[in-house]
Amino acid sequence: MPQLYDTIIIGAGIAGASLAYTLAKQRQKVLVLDKKGIASGGSGAAGAFVSPKIGKGSTLQMLTNEAFMYAKDFYLHTCPEYFHQTGVIRIPKDSEDAKKFSEYEKFNNMVYEVYSKERLHALGIGIDFDSFYFPDAGHCDALKICESLLRGIEVHRSNVEKLSFRDRLWICIPTQESRDKTFLSYMAQNVVLATGYESTLVDIRYMGIHGTWGTRGDFSSKLDLRVSMHQAMSVGSNVDGIIKLGATHEKEVKSPSPCSEEIAEGLKEKASSLIETSDLELKQVFCGMRAGSKDFFPLAGKVIDVPLMLEHYPKILRGAKPELIYRDNLYVLNGLGGRGFVFAPLMARRLAEHIVEEKSLDTRINPDRLFLKWCRRLQN
Ligand SMILES: Cc1cc2nc3c(=O)[nH]c(=O)nc-3n(C[C@H](O)[C@H](O)[C@H](O)COP(=O)(O)OP(=O)(O)OC[C@H]3O[C@@H](n4cnc5c(N)ncnc54)[C@H](O)[C@@H]3O)c2cc1C
């Protein structure tokens, strides 16, 4: 007889780890399953910079910055040793971009300072544009943060092949090869899919989850670099003799491929317009998929029963708007894009409040927003 959990989370990236931590704090009995182990997907590859979004006050910018404010406090509270609050300097990409920075200023709804070119030069940054400095921002040790959030929580290495729902309980069935001798399957009241770009366990095509491949390089260096920065790429402060450079956005990569040293060396070349890179030596390359949603907003909420909706309401394809029917106690936490370490803590909190306290979900993150549009596109 499999053990019974309140919630099983499939996926031990930053999404799954943040949610497991939050649910366990609410006294839930939680199990996390991951086919390759903690932070083995996009999360392990991330430079894991946690900084605000600049712009002209779009809804996505405001949500990102709410999540940023929450994330930095969350990491400082839960695992301060793995969050390096070095500040991040946001540098314009070119003179056109520099002109926009003055328009962006009134939407910087968090602590910031303008750094002049003289100030940048004094820090060893060879850029002539006025930039924004966000002192509360920083970067995480991605693997260590996920491990730390999951400390004391049951995590099994297991590749879930199938989900079935019987007698109001979910059963997670692992592949034959990844089956534990003691645990042939796992049983829970709730299941949360935090599987990143791989989302084939149930039909959630309407969420439009897709991957964008990225490469990051860790370089040894003696450079006295205490601040982090972001221009077209990010450069981390020097932590224990390592400077992180990242990351690329490789849209043509459709499934994981071996990490490329050549691409990582290219990042060093690019960083040379920002900092002195002569002593940087490549130590390790990381690569992985960022899972984004159709509209780039996070996905946190219930899963709609797609086959049932399409079968019962065929008129939905032509614009009918029937009441949505959901899979019982099945949820998703995904679509965190290139900002998983910024979004995950707040999205996990919102989803946990929904699961445990039945609080209604913020429409900006509720995946329902994408369903009817997706149905109408099926018609064409
Ligand atoms: C190169 C790179 C740089 C990045 N830099 C930053 C950054 O600076 N700042 C930032 O905030 N974000 C950054 N990101 C984005 C961030 O990494 C992602 O948003 C984050 O990884 C999303 O986390 P996740 O938990 O949703 O997905 P993932 O980390 O991909 O986790 C999904 C997990 O699910 C598991 N899984 C999938 N299917 C199954 C199954 N059937 N059974 C069991 N397990 C399964 C996988 O093994 C995986 O471990 C970067 C990403 C990349 C690739």
C-alpha cells in the first residue's frame, strides 16, 4: 500500500522547491518527485539573478517587481548564505536604450540610485551610459537554494510516467526503471505539476509551455568585483573566486543537448565590454531550458479538464464560454520563464494559499486566462 501524502509535487526545481517549503510550513505532508534529482532542470543551469524589471509600468513589470520584493526577503529569511545581495547595476544596451532609461525611472517602484559613468568607471565597469543600481538585488546559488528549501522534506528520484485518479486520490506511477523497490507508486490528495518545459503528463497544451535553451559559464577570477550587473547579459559579483556569466537565449534548441564550452567562452568575450576579463578561466558550463508560458506570465492554479471540456462543449471552439471544469485537486506551477528565482517564492505562496485556504487566484497568474483563446485557435 503506497504512503499517503497531502500533496505530491512533481519537479524539484525552484518552483517545486519553493512550493514544497511553503506547504510544509503550513503543516502539509509533502513529497517531491524528480526524475533526475534536485535542480536538475533549468533551475540548476540558472545564474539565478534576482533583480527587478525595468520598463514603462506594464502589468508584467509590476507583477515581476512584486515578486522581486517578496523573493529577496524570502531568500534572506530562508537561506541567507546562498543569496548574495550584491546589488545589481542595470546598464543600457546602447544609446537608444539609454534614452529610454529616463522614461523608465518613474516606474522603478523599489529602492534604486542612478549611477553616472564616472561612478561606473570607478567600479571598473567600462560603460558611458547612466545606469540604475538596485541595492536589494543579487544572485543565488541555484542548487544550494533548492536543496536548502527542500531540507527536511521527502524527495525521491523518480520519473513519473502516469497519473491516475481513483477514490478521490491521485496515484503517481513512475517508469519501471525509476521505480523504487519499496515504493511502486505514490498517493496523494493533491498533485502539483512543477515539471518545467516538459509538460506531457496531462493535457495542458492551452498553457503554451515552451522551452528556451540557455548556457551559463562559471569562471575563476581574482577580479575584485563586488557588485553584479546586467546589460544584454548578466555578470555576477565575485563569490569565492568565481564569476558567473550568463546567459544565452537559444531558441533553436528544442530538446536538451550537451553544454557547449564554446558558447560559454563566447559569454566571456561579450562580458569584456563590461569588465576586465583577462584572468577569467572557464571552470564549469551549465545549460538548460527555461519554461515560459504563452503570454510570458507565470502559471499557478488549477488544471482544466481539457478532454471533458472539448467533448461536452464543442461550441467552445466557436466562441462559447461555458463554465470551466477542472481536474480534481490537480494544479500547476510553471511558466516562470527567465525569472524563475524571482517569481517562484511568491507564486508558490499564492498557490499554497489557494490549495490550503481556498483563496481565489490572482487573474494575472491563473492559467484559466489562456484556455478559451486556445480553444478558438483549435478551430482554425
Ligand atoms: C541558462 C539559464 C539561466 C537562467 N538565469 C536566470 C536568472 O538569472 N534568474 C532567474 O530568476 N531565472 C533564471 N533562469 C530561469 C530559471 O532557471 C527558470 O525559470 C526555472 O528553472 C524554472 O524552474 P522550474 O522549477 O519551473 O523548472 P525546472 O527547474 O526545469 O524544474 C522542472 C523539474 O521537473 C522535473 N521533471 C519533469 N518531468 C518530470 C516527470 N515526469 N517526473 C519527475 N520529474 C520530472 C525535471 O527533472 C526538472 O528537475 C535561467 C535559466 C537558464 C536555463
